[in-house]
Amino acid sequence: MTVPPQQVLRVPSHIAAVGLTQDSKKFLLLVTLLTAMAAGMGWGIRGQYGHETGAMIAGTLAALTLVMLLIPQASSLAAARAAAMMTVAIGIGGSMTYGQTVGLTHDQELLGNWEALRWGMTGLLIKGGLWIGFGGVFLGMGLGGKRYGPLEMAGVMLVLVGLMFLGIWWINSPFDPTNKRLPLIYFSDHWYFEPERELQPRMEIWGGYLLALVGLICYVRWVRHDRLAFRMALVGMLAGGLGFTGGQSVQAFHRWNPEVFTSGALSVLADYFRYFNWWNMMETTFGAIWGAVIAIGLWLNRRLIDVDSFGNRIDISLPVELLFCAMHCGLLLTAEFAELPAAFSLLGEYAEFGLILSVLPLIGIVGGRLWPYLMLLTIVIVPISGKTVRTASYVNEVVSRGMGWLVLVGIPLALSLGVAIWMISRSSRRQAAHRFAAVGLLVTSWLFFGLNTVVFDYAWPWKEWTFRTPNQLVFGICTILLTIAALIWSWPDQEDHDALF
């Protein structure tokens, strides 16, 4: 069923009844706060899982929050496609190295070195902007009323991969640490700042992502004339740049001024600050800032949202779609968990570059019916469950292996797959986006929170505090508030009633 574009922007009637309309400042505040919580919690949890698949946690939670609030009356398939595109795209930047860039701003050896601080923050501004810039542009592509078919997406992604390798060669070369030959613009450990130390510089690829993102922005702006995708690309770059530098400012301030937290202005809370994991606080703050900026940017451009003008067209047959899913999951699990012999080492590189990892999912999302739901509700859970059971049952051995596979892998995947199948079946029965997104947000937020709680060794605030407890408390509050919002938004309008039964 095709929903007229003007209906997409109408909030559910029970929400509008209390004075919350999409044009009200109160609604903007609500969207901003909820998306900030979703992205902040997701990005903080990402810190325990890392890389592309970890970043997709925040992409899933933020994207579901945005479509639930801003396109509540769209079809669930249209909303799922837009949310899944953002989820996959947020993972792209996970390939970039940034630990040593953060180190330039707070390493013990560099404290007081303002030049290193400025250079590190410049690197974080660029890398953060690229990271969330991809998420912004693909979110805009999913919401802007332009139809991107699977063949077009395949061609675009192949060009972007080519631009990435060109950019790495052009901007991130030479890289020869043995002879102390590093790129002209380099944001990791450098002998310029520490000439006497034995350093282990990291290979950077941000130049490749810069060229790829610029190419994608040019395509959506001047070839496809997609105004929303172009604007959200700029919003995403701003969000990521502000988020990474803002989040690291918190951690760097603590490292540069520890006395403020022990005997200075904030000493009244010293008993709590001693438990803070400042790195995880940086990540959580990073996510909250970029989530807030993305939400504000999309709200300001809400008149350009037109998700249903092209209908719920399906371009990929069911067998091909299932084949793509199996291929992607097989390659992903192999790259994440398998120890391969040298002859098959190339398979282990599937997750090495986020752009390559995103090719099959993005083709499936824009052309299929199953992919959007499976991506958001199941595929994104698979590596997180796997990493959780590896940590809890094999590395730390705090959960028996049998129980770990049942509780940390079997039950989460069965639940998420069951909900995905239910949502797919309801997508053809006029289910509105706010119901789909609310249920999806409930399932994913609690699954991610629960799995991370195991990794955190159940750091509940009523137990003896550890360096995990403050973040566990933050994530718990975010989960509860997102749950309340999802329950309110999942309540059906009269016109949605038939989709329930």
C-alpha cells in the first residue's frame, strides 16, 4: 500500500492528542533527546565489540528511533529500508584506526603538548565526520524519495570501493614505519611528537574514505538530485566531527586536569569519578552528540522526506535474496571468528574494509523485502552474540559453554529472527512504521543491553562498584526511557488496528 507523502509526516493520533506535533519545539526536543540516548547507548556498547559490526549497534538504535518518530505513518518496509541503510553505513567507518589519534590528545608522554592535542583533535574531527557522514548520506538516500535500485547500488558501491583504494594510495601513502616514512598527513603515532620513542604507527585509511564519501556526495547531489541525501551527508559530517572531538574532550580534560576530579571543583563526586571508565565515557558522549545532531538535522529537513512515493517495489527474487543473506552471513562469521589456513586467508579480509562489507547488504536492502528486517533485527545481532559468548564462555569462562551458547546465542537469535519474520509478514498488511520501529527498538535495545551486561560482568549499581558500573547505569537508564517511548509509539491508531490481527 502506498501512503501519500503528506501522511508520512503526521504523528499518531494519540501522540498528537497531547499537543506533540512534528512542527512543535517540544517534539524536536523529544526527538533530539531520544536519538541522543539511542546513539549514546549504542556507541558506548560498541566499545566492547569494536569495528564495523559494533558500530552497527548504534546505527540500529538511532535509525529505529528516527523512523519511529519522524515517519510514523510510512509503510514499515520503507521505514525498515531507510533504517537498515543507515545501520549498515554507520558500520563503514569502523575500519578506520583511531586509537593512536585519541592518544595524541591524552597520552601521558604528550600531556601539556598543545600541538599534539590540536593535531589529534583535527584527526578526530576528520575521522568522526567521515564515520557519521556515511550514515547521514545513506539515511537521506533511504528517506529522500529517490529510488535506488539494486543494480544501481551495486554499481555505486563498486565505484566507491575503487575510490577508497585510490584514496588510500594517494593520501595514506607512503607507509613504511621501518624506515620512518609516513604519509604527509598522518594522525597516528608519529616521531615528530616523540622522536626518541620506539613507536608502532598504524596504517590509516581515512583518505580512502574521504575520497569515497566525496564521490558519493557528488553522485547524490548532481547525478540523482537527491536534496535530502546531500543535506544529511553534510549533517552527518558535522555530527561525527562534533561528536568525536566533543567526546574526547571529556576524556582529555580528565587526563590533563585530574586534580579537578580529586581535590578541585568536582571533588564532591570524587568517590564516583574513581570508578569512571573515561574511554567508555568518551564513546558514550561521542554517540550522544552525533545522535542529537543527526536528529536535529533530519527534523530541520523533514519536508524533504518522501519515503513512499515509489511504493514498496521489490526487485530481487526471494531465492536470490536468501542467497545474498547466506553469503553475507557466512563471509561475516568466517571473517570474525574463523582461523583460516593461509590458502583461504582472503576470506578473512571480508570485514577488513567497511565499504566492502556493506556491498551485499545495501544491494539486498534496496531491492529485497527480507533484507531490511533481517539486517536490523537479526544479522546485526549475530556477531554481537558471537563475541559475547566468546568473551563470557571462552576468554573469561564466567558462563559455561553450553549455557553461553543457549542464552547468549540461541535465545537472542531465535527471538530476533522470530520478530523479523513476524514483521515481514505484517509488512504486507498495512503496518505503519511507528509500530514496526517501536517493536524493533524494544527488541534490539534490550538484546544489546543484556548482552553487554554479561560482558560487563553484571555491573549493577547495587553491587560493589567497578569501572563498568557508571556506564552500566547510563545504559540502563537509556534502555528504560527508550522502552517507554517505544511502548507509547507502538500503540495503534484506528487505521493500524487491522495490521495487528
